Amino acid sequence: MMLFLPRNKMKILVLGLTLFTIGYYVKSISQNVFELDFSLNRGIENKISNNTILNRQKVPKILHYAYPDDPENRPFTFIHWLAMTSAIETIKPEKTLFHCVHEPESYWYQLIKHKISVVKARIVTEIFGNPVKVLQHKSDVIRMEALRDYGGIYLDLDVLVFKPFDDLLYDDFTMGIEMVPNAVGLCNAVMISRPFAPFLTRWIEQYKYFDDNDYNYHSVLLPYNLSKKYEDDIHVLNETAFFWPTWVEDHLKWVHTSNEYDFSNQYAYHMWFTRGYNKYLRRLTPTLIRNVETSFNKVVRKFLNYLPDNFNEEIFKQEMIGENR
């Protein structure tokens, strides 16, 4: 039996069937596309390092150190070994790259050499045609070029690390505030960067106007000024992240002669080697660190686990003799 419908109702029925068919087809395509996207994402995920979460991590877990050509041949000391040991054990990098013109010859360097990869650094004499003679400025150039090309975490050889940096690897570029008397800056003793980060690239370009006679403008004050202009390109941490207490005498005394300061809430501590070595750092040995209660000694003891109390005390004597020549 044939069913006859008025013309207008027949149009409605045909339209309904058409929309139903289109809806089903679109749903089928969507499911297939979703399944395809899912399988592609899963394939991408398999290719990414286990330490990277689906491209969210921007900074590779590579540690960098700079050791420029030093005409005074200053030694690689127990303090440098302690700093590098703390970073390698705490950050657990995929690689530790030691950028140097010549490798140090000290005992302490030999003790840590098996944990690092040596990268031949260029002999820095100029940047953009501007002469570079100051040792610290040579190091500045090496570290910035290394971070630009490789990405990763740069640390000075006198930076102790207490907490992993994993949560700092998701921004293009990160630095910490340094509070200095009558000024505020961003200290380049700790820098965290993805390769060719816009902030770092812009900063390097400013070395076209570099003046070797101005000790800390390009390394501390300039990045702070740039951070105010390009806020979206840099993650700025407060002074307690890396650079507190500071290098003033009261702070050094507080760290090395009292038991009052608590380092537990910060990522790292810059030991201010140039300011604090002769008076506080030079005399440190595993025996003293284990037996004298100071804020500094308490926080570094865990990095001496495999060194006995009397570990090569003769080495310390020879180190001091070498420094006194």
C-alpha cells in the first residue's frame, strides 16, 4: 500500500532524512579524525624525551659551566668541586657541558671530570669588534653564546644548588634578582634558557655597545633594564631564589659564622667566591664542614657523602701553597 502525503509534509520528511544522514556522516568523520589525532599525538609523545611533557618543556636539561682562558691560572678548588657536585646531584642533568679553553689541572677537577663533557671554548678577545680583556667578561660571552646555541641551565662555578630546577624549564628565559647596595639587577650567575630565546638574543645584540671598563653593566644592570621593556620574554624570580644572602660582609658573616639562616626555601645560593673566598671559603674542608655548625656547613654536608673526614687533607695544604705563590 502506498502512502500519500501532502506536498508540504513530504518536503519536511525528506529534509529530516537528509539532515539525519548528514549528521551521522559528520559524526563518523569526527570520530575518525579524533582517533587519527589521538594516534598522531601518541606517536609524537613516543618520540619526545621522557623528561619533556608534550612540548611544554622549553629548556633542555643541560648544565653549562664556563672556564675561560685565565692568564693568572687561578686553580679549580674544593669550592668549585662542591658547587658542581651539588648541581649534578640535585638537578640530575642529561648532560653537563664544561666550556673551557684549557682544562684545569687541579686534583678537584680530576675528581669530577668523569661526570662532565668538555667543550672547547673560543678564546674570547672581542665581541662585535669591542675588546674583551676582563676575565669575568670573557666568561660572560662564553656562557651567553653557549645558552643561545644549546639552551639549558648556566651556573657559575660558585653556585650551590639545593632544589631541582624542573619547574623552571617551561619558560623561554629565566633569571633571578640580585639586590646590591643602591641598585637592583638580574645576575647572570644563574640563567635558564631555551635555544635562541628572544630575550637572550636581544641581550647579546646589545653587546654591540659593550664597554670592558664597565664591570657589571652588561651582565647585571642591562638585563634588568631589558626585563622591564620585554616582560613577556623573561621569567624573573625574586632575590631569594638564587642570590640571597648577598655578598655584603654582614651577610657573608651571617652565612658562615652563625647557625641562623635557613636555605631550605631557595633553589640555589651564589657563594660570592670573589668576595668570600679568602675570609670564609678557603679554610673549608670536609672535617670542618661536618663538625662546625653554621648555616652554610649544614646545607652542604649531604654533598660530602663519599668523602671521609680526613679526605686528602694534604690536597688542601698544597692548594693553599699554590694560591700563595
